[in-house]
Amino acid sequence: MKEIANDIRYIGVDGVDLDLFESQYVVPEGMSYNSYLILDRKVAILDTADQRKGEEWLQQLHEALAGRQPDYLVIHHMEPDHSAHIAAVVAEFPEIQLVGSAMALKFLGQFAPGLSFKSLPVKEGDVLELGTHSLRFIAAPMVHWPEVMVSFDAASEVLFSADAFGKFGALSRCGFWGDADDDWACEGRRYYFNICGKYGPQVSALLKKLLPLQPQIIAPLHGPVLRKDLQQYLNLYTIWSSYGIETEGVFVAYASIHGGTEAVALKLADLLKAKGCPKVAVSDLTRDDKAEAVEDAFRYGKMVVAACSYDAGLFTPAYEFLHSLQIKGYQQRRVALIENGSWAPCAGRVMKEMFGAMKDVQLVGDLVTIRSRFRPEDQPALEALADAILAS
């Protein structure tokens, strides 16, 4: 249990054994479920934790309360990994008031049907007075659910940011404070684009409201508590939410069945490096983490997708990757395509259709078609594609 500011305690818990976050994202370092307690004239619990960590979270809560009775339970976000123990808190402290947006309180009735509770609905601009501390609420719709609120305590200059500024990783693995994290951006980026990537305009709108507050500490619901040089995190979120280019370079993503497509993708990567590309990242879509591939697709301004034809369409791992980009709002990028087909190449057609449905994604160079294996006569087309990518 740590004090992140005067009267503000961290009562969150780690899920070090979790293998898949949201049942889909690989988390080798586990996950943290952050919760906070403000011990002022009035006592406020800020969010709870995941169902699997109930006993540990309740123990943390009781130790921090040290016999005091909580007056409020603030619900910043109703997603179950943050709200699973609301009913348990209400059962133990029946006089507690649940503070949240009108939609959050509606969702609570869906997740905990029949629960009887005292509520205090809040909207943007409302302030919850606790004594020295007060929480000013700011609406954050679709970051990344519609009911989300964040709150700011002017006394401590702490921003409770809900899922914004979160990252994958248990705090016992990645460090409690952001300034102790060797590479916050790596898992912060993978988290952002896979959890919030679709909602860039909404994140941008929230940033405009947060920047004038000049918080000195950002306390998210996942990942380290951020302090010192907060501008680095704000700058990254500004780039990410506007779909800007974070790193100059090219991301090469390939999906190969028998090795032929892999060989041509790696050959192109080598060509790009030889021609002076500042950074070339490569991912095998059949084996590497898809969420990391999505992250890299957004990180770089240019991408190459090389894939086999399969069942008169596109090889499944490549199709799933492009589908993920579609639903995450992939946009404002330049893309080149390579297809492989032994008798009826069709991967290129499907990829063109899928990218054509995305916003401001420009295809560069000519589609390169490989028949089973790369041959010397394919070299000029590959050279031309490399040049087109670098010139775009």
C-alpha cells in the first residue's frame, strides 16, 4: 500500500497470473488493477478491481481504512475489471453513496441486477467535496466506454485518468512509478492502440480538457502511477490520438504458409535497409503477437503487407490482422502490397478491398505478385516497390 499524495493511498492489486487481458491480449507481465482511497474529512474509494482479485483488494481496502467508514465509492469506469466489487462494498457499507455518471449507474444495474444502493449522479464540471481534497469530474465518453469520467483533485494535482494513460503489466513487474519504468511507451502503446485506438477523436477531445489542468501526477486504472516529466506521456497521447507518425520507418507484416512469402518479405526488408530506411520493423503474422503488430502498424507511417492467397481469398492470419486494423480505426498511412499465389493469386484483391474501406490509406507502388517462390525476374518489381515506399 503506497501513498501517492497526501491523504491518497493506492489500494490496487496485481494480476501476475493473468495470461490474456480481455480474453484476447497476451500479457506476459500480467496486469494491474488500480484503485485508490482518499482519507479526508470524507472518505472516498476510487474504483474497485477485477473479480479474480476480490479477497486481496478487500484486504487492501480494510487495511487502508483502518476502521474508518467510507462515504463515497467513485465509479470512473464500469468495465468489470474495475467494478467487480461494488456490490461487496455496498453490502458491507450500506450507507455509502455510489458516485458516477448517469450512464455508469445505469450500467451498474445491468451488471448487478437487483442491487439496492444510494447514488450520487455527477456530470462534467461537478465537484465532490471531501475536505482538503475535492474531485472535479470531467466526461471522457468512449475512452473507451461511453460512461467514463475522469477526475482531478486540485489540492494534490492528481488526475485520476480511468483507462487513459494505462499500460499492460503488473506493477510488481513494471514498477509502481512511471519514472521507474524502463520503456513505458512499449506496452503503453500496445495498450492504447488495441484498447483505445478506435477512439482517437474522443481521446483528443479529452486531452484538450486535461492539458490546462497541468496535473503533476496521473493515476490510471492500469499500469504505473505517472509522475515527473509528464509531458512525455501527454506528447505520446497527442500523437497517438491524432493518428500521427511516432517513428519514421516501415513496418513489414507477412503471413506465409510454406515460407515463400516470408522469404520475399524479408528480402524487401533488407532492400529497404540497404536503401537507407531509418527503421524497418518486421512481424510474422502467423506467430507473433497480433496486438503488437497492430501497435507497429500505427507507430510507423508506412507499412508493407505480404500475404498468401488462400481459399480464393486472403490467408487467415493476414485477414485477421487487416480486420483488426479496420476496427481499430487505422488511417493516415501509406501501404504497399505483396501477394503470393501458385495458380490463382487473389490476396492482393482482398487486401486492396480491405484497405480501401479505411480512411486516408494510400496504396503506393504496384502490387507485386509472386508465383510460389521468388525468382530473379521478380527482383526489378521488388526494387521498384522499395523505391516507391521510400519516396511516398
